[in-house]
Amino acid sequence: MRRLLLLLLCLGFVVPARAHVGSKDIFEQVQAGPYKLYVTVRPPDVIPGVAVVEVRVSGDAVPDTLRITPVPMVGEASKHPPTPDTLKSSAQDAKFFTGSVWLMAPGSWKVSILADGHAGSGNGSVPVPAVALQMLRMSRSIGIVLGVLGLLLIVGIAAIVAAAARESRLTPGTKPSGLNNRRAWIAGGVTLALVLVAVWLGGKWWDVEAADYGEGVYKPLSLTPTLNDGTLDLAIGADAKDAPYWQRKNTDLLPDHGHLMHLYAIREPGMDAVFHLHPAPAGPGDLKMALPAMPVGHYRLFADIVHRSGLPETLTATLDVPQNFHGGALASEDASAVPAPIASGELGAQFHLPDGYTMTWDKPSTLKAEEASLFRFHLLDADGKPAGDVVPYLGMSGHAAFVRDDFSTFAHTHPEGSAPMQSMEVANGESSDMAAQPMDSMAGMPGMNMPEQHLSPMVEFPYGFPKPGRYRIFVQMKHGNTVETGVFDADVQ
């Protein structure tokens, strides 16, 4: 109740905030029985808060009704879901549905989707991190308005009590005596003093509640990189006080696509060198790897991890690669690219790869912020034909990272969507027994050696840019034993 009272005021002046690294919305493809759904979940900036859900149906099978339910992914509350809410179908487009759900507590949630129609029934779930992103001070204009109204209320209370003390016992038509007037002044003064004391105590209570709420504002775990003799050590920090609140620790990581961490290293400021790396566990809260040869410079690090509760996080840090650094070769599942600096001009819809292959993007004429889209890429062989030797890369047909040129936005996405695969498995009850294994015993994890099968040379990623600006898109696909990284630029309106 206390948090809800605080929310009532926060909702009046909160502004959009950045979750993780500037891209809080979730974009996911869900197969709910016979229905293929493109789901967008826009989480709130404050908790408790309302998450907006948008669903677009693809294909001929269209459900008659879509119902959604917000459920915590772990804990006792996960066993007692609330009554589902029905999504509304658009009057202009029968395949587009919208609705909203309340997320009442911080932590790892899922939105369960129930689809019913002539083609049958189906269900699926989308993981949603529910985190309070920030708390703002009250704007000056609203503060002035509320201050004036509060002052009128205080004076009004004292005036009502004074009038009651002066005239409540008088018969109609009788004028108040001097004694009545003195009684009114005394009663009004005492009331004013009591109300002012109550306001002062209320202010103290508010400060305590605001501080308590502020402690719950999301802060990612810290990441401390150390480069020593060619070995990169990544220490993940943890706050014991914080762990129960968010149900996260630095030792409760789940492997996603066969790795505990997906690390992107992007050189600043030009984004002219990018590496997709996979450190291995070396101990509790610690991962290490032999760093490959990298151009000298200052790198921004983005480290994706998934906690046992299904809560994903992107940890950030910086790393300086010195002039005299001599790294080794890339690991078989790592990837890199050295494109032109982003300031040198926009990269086109084609990116020529070092081995003669080419990656192309079906680039739309315009790109708009806060608009869910499908980003389609193709891999062509050295003869310019669709590559016939495309195989899974880390268990999927491709990976992509969308990064704004000021590094305020980073999103690592997959063909199924922006949620990590392991979060999707936890949300849909498919998490493996690896959740019970300690962090430093993950050798030979599933996903490390996926059976190779030839895939389509085309890959799609559902995503929506959170705000306007220039972005660089890094796309990884694999053919044969080679992992390619295509690089494309996008100006978002």
C-alpha cells in the first residue's frame, strides 16, 4: 500500500528511462499452437506499473481471442496466476491486438499468452524483467501547484475548526461574544499547529519511503575487467543486500546459447572494431578468456548474462587495449569485424566480408523509433548467390546487436526475439538441469556443439529502436567453419 501511494505521485511526473542499456522493450516471436504471434511488451518505468502488450498475428490462422496473464517466473506467486485479461482487436486490422497488465513487484516476470480460435488453442510466454528504472524529483511547476493547494487545505482546516469553536453553540441570529472569538482563535491556532506538525511528520515519512523506493531502482551488477598477459579477467560484483530483492547473485548464472556470458567489445568512438566473445567460468563470480588480437584503443564492453530466475542483465565496463598488446586467434565461436568508422558515412545495404562473401540487408526506406519491425539479412557466397552452406551459429541462424552511436543503447537480439533463449526456456518451463550446476562447472554445456544442418541464407530479427539517432547493426551468421559479421548503419527518425 505504501509503494502504491508513492506510485500515485510518481506516475504524474515520471519520464521514459533506460532499462539495462537503453532498450527496455521486449520483441519476441511466439508460436502459440497454430498461431504465430509477434509480441511486443513495453515494460513500465516504475514498479508497480502497467506494461503495454501488442500482438500481431502472422499467417492465415487468426485467433478469436487472445488473453494475457502477468506471472512471476519463480517463487510461490508463480503458482497462483491472476485472472487473464483479454486483448482488444484493432478495428482497422483484425490481426493486431493490444492490451496491458500490471507488474506489481520487481523481479523476473513473464506474460503468458492464451490463444483460442477456429484453428485450435495454444499458449506461450514472454519473459519480462520488471525493474524500477529511476525516480525523479518533482517538477517545479507541479511542486508550486501542490504547495498552494496544500497551503489552502491547511488554512481551510484551521478556519473550519475556528468557525466551529466560535459559532457551533450559538442560536441562529446571535452574534459571537468576545469569549467565543477568543475560543475560536485558540482552537484555530492549536489546529494549525497540529496540522503543521502532521505535515512535518508526513514529510519525514515521505523521505523514508522515497529512500526505500530509491534503493529498489535498478542497478546492474558491476563488471571489472583486468587484462594481464593476454588474459582478460572479468569479475562480476554482487551486493548481498541487493540479491534477495532482485533474486540475483553473481554465482547464479545460467548458460544462454551454451555460454554464461556473451561479451561484445566495441571500439570507441568510431565503432570501427567489434568483437563477440565468450569468456569461460573460472570461479565464483569470475570469468576468463585469452583475448584475441585486437586493434589498439578504448573499448566499450557489454556483457549479457542470465540469472537462474530468468532475469537477464547487460553489464557494462570499458577496456583499454595497449599499443604493445599481442593477442591470439579468435575462438571457433567468437566473431569480429573491422568496418569503417561510423562518422565516415553511412554503410550501405551491402557489407563485403573478408572471405569474398557478402551480407545484405533488406533496408526499408525509412526507420522510425518505437516501431516494431522485422530486420531481414541475407548471406551471399563469393559468386553473389544465396549461400548454400549456412549452419547454426550458437544454436541459431544468426545473432544481431543494435548499438546507438553514443553507446546509450545496446540490444543483443536473436531470430526469435530480444529475450535470451534461457529466459524464454525458464518462462515456458523448459529450463534444463543446468540451473542446478555451479557456475564454475559448465564445461561441455549443451549448445557448445550443435549438430550442423544447412539453414536458409536469410535471417530475420524482430526489434524496435527505442529513440531516434544513428545506430550501427552487427549481424553474425555462420557458413562452414566461418563466423561472419556484417555491419550496417541506420538513421532512425
